[in-house]
Amino acid sequence: MLSKTKKIMKEAVATLQIGYRITRGIDYRTLSEYILKINQYKEIDDILIEASRCLKDILDYELFGFVLKNGTSLDLWIEPRAYTTLFTEFLRKDFDSQIIDCNVRGLDKKMGENCHNYDTINISSMITYQITENNFISRLYILPKRNMRKRHSTIVNALIGSISIALENTLNMNLLKTAASVDPLTNCYNRRALDSLITSDIFYSRRYGADLSVIMIDLDNFKKINDVHGHYAGDAVLKDICTLLPSLVRKSDYLARYGGEEFVLVLPDTTLYSAVQLAEKLRKKIEMHETCLNDKSIRVTASMGVASLENKPDGGSLLREADERLYKAKAIGKNCVVPGLLPCFNGRAFISRDRVHKYENAIQVA
């Protein structure tokens, strides 16, 4: 009887070992499939979605979090989002800072449908993995539902290695793209980036019937600032103005350095009339603004030309019209906007898509 019992126990153990090997084999096969996907992606969101799905399939978790910290700003990906407040408080302690500008992003919506009551989870049991710590800090957090076994730790470490490589490549590519598209002095887009962005905006405008306008801006008598105060002062004025202008427009609008002291402000979903109104507001702000440099206070004015896409075939035509109007503004005395709010349509109705603006007693200068 005893030998029979031993035999049954041996068979049971053998069955469990086979089951364990099969399960472990499935886990590693699943891991390989996810790692292959992760290495193919070029966007952080896609990389983290695959990582969270992998851990969900193999380990299952109550909470998945990923943090990318650069300076005092912190990007947070979390699943499920119901734990955002609880997890954010945990991060403040983990990063030993009470001043974190936290940008929270969700991952897979379907994965968050069956989340538990967040008041019942023990967040202190969360496991933290350091991913990278070079120019930025990134960490992965997981609160597993299952007990972490040796094979799970091996799987997570392999996954982290893959995330680290993919993330490093993605961030380096983003840095290179940013460096290639931004003017180093003013931190505005450069002309190459402008050409690409405005092409996309025109495509959107054509497809959805949206308005698109641009403001060409040139700082008046800028050479005199360089001659009197020096090129260092000229650079300071350029940087100051390029900090002032974006603070006065929408996030969807963007400023590009077109050359020297000339800039282009692109305004998606904006009629010519609205763009002219904005240009006049910006002109007044620049006129009133002072750039303080050591014991000097430097003032500058700006001339502006405004154009709308309407029936123009491409971005080049749009920018040429804005440039022509800018030179008219220069010719009639500088520190002004062409077309102006009133003197631009000679009494005619101006039609922009479905919008109609009537200008009474207008004088044609455009």
C-alpha cells in the first residue's frame, strides 16, 4: 500500500513538473513575441502598451506604472487609471519631491475595465525596476496579483532589458529630430521644420475645409540694435520676443524663424480676419515690451504681413503673399499690419469658407 502511495505521489510530482515546464515554456514564448513587437516600435506609448500587455498575460497585475522624469517634469503611464491619485502620491515620496509637474497618460482602455477598488490595494508592496538613468530617469512599477517566482523575475528582467534598449533608441531619435527642427538661438522651429509642418496643415485644411492663416513678422530697424548695443543685445532681443509671442497664442499655433529677424506664426483653423486681429494685438505687445539687458532697456517694433490659405495651391504661395504684405507694411512706415483691420477690402464682402465679414468704407491696400 505504501509503495502504491509513493508511486501515485511520484506520478503527481512528475505531472506538476511537466505542467510547470509547459507553463514556463508558454511564458517564454509569450515573452519572445512581445519583445519582438517592442523592438519594432518607435513611439513610447506603443512600447509601453506592449510591455503592459506582456506583464498582464504572464504575471497579471493590480497596477502597472511607468515613469519618465526629465528635470522637474514627470510623464506617467498608468494602468488602470483609477489608481492615478494614489500612485502619484507614491511617486512624490519615491522621487523625494513635492513639486512634480505630472503628465498622466493611460494605456490600453480595455485593460482597465475590471480594476478593483483602489482603496483596498497595498501600494507599498509595489515592485520598482530602474530602467535608465542618463539624461533622464525612467522606472517601471508593478503590483503583481500572483506571487513572484524565480521565472517571473527572469521574465521581468528580460522585458526591462528590451524596454531599455527600445526606449533609449526612441528618445535619442526624438532628440535628433528636435535638434534638426529647432533654431538653437530662439528655440523656435527652423525653416526646414516650417516647410514640413505647413504642408501637413494645408493637407488638413484641404481635407476638412478648415481655415489656415499665417503672420509674417519682421523686427523693425533691427540692424540698428546690433550696431548700437552689439550683437549680444540683438540676440537677447530675438530670444525675448520669441518667448513673448508663444505666450500670447494658442498651443496649436506655432512660431518659426524664417531668417535673421524675420518669423512666421502659423495659425491653423483661423480666418484672415481673426489673424489680422491677432497680428494687431501682437504688434502692440511688442511695441510696449522692453528687453532688459544689464543696465539697458531696449525696445523694438515689428511690421507684419498677414495672409490666408483660401485658394492658394501650396505653402510657398501662402508665405509669398504674407511676405509681400510684410514689405508693404515696411513701405508705409513700419510698425503696422497689412492688411489692416479696416483698410483692406474696399467695401467688398470677404468670404472665408462659410464665414462672411463685411468691411464698410475700406481702402484697398492689400
